[in-house]
Amino acid sequence: MAKPDNRSDNVEKLQENVQNTIENFRETQEYLDEHADEISGEEMEQLQEKNARREESIASFREEIKDEAAAQND
């Protein structure tokens, strides 16, 4: 028998994901700022691309949070 869909903590989980992603973004940005002259162009490009994907994820998480919050209020 399948478990019932418990969405009561989805907003909290999504917010936690946003915070973790922001922290990873900042750590990578700090690394790039501090070690720009030490890392290869290829590594820098990869890390910048990863941060760009993180920005997209953050925006998606925030939209999902809005949707979940609205669903909980219905």
C-alpha cells in the first residue's frame, strides 16, 4: 500500500534547498575570487557554469515554494 502524499513540509524542504544552494553558490564565488590566478581557464569556466545552473535552480525553487504555499492555503 502506498503512503499518503504528505506535502505539509514541502515548503520547509524547498527553503532548505534554496539556502543550501545559495551557500554553495557563495562558496564557489569566493573560491573563484580568491583563486582566480591559480585555477585554469577550464576550471573557472566549469565553476561559473555550475553557479549559473545554481542561479536557475534557486529561481525554480522559489517558484515551487510559491506554488506549494498557495496549495497549502487552498
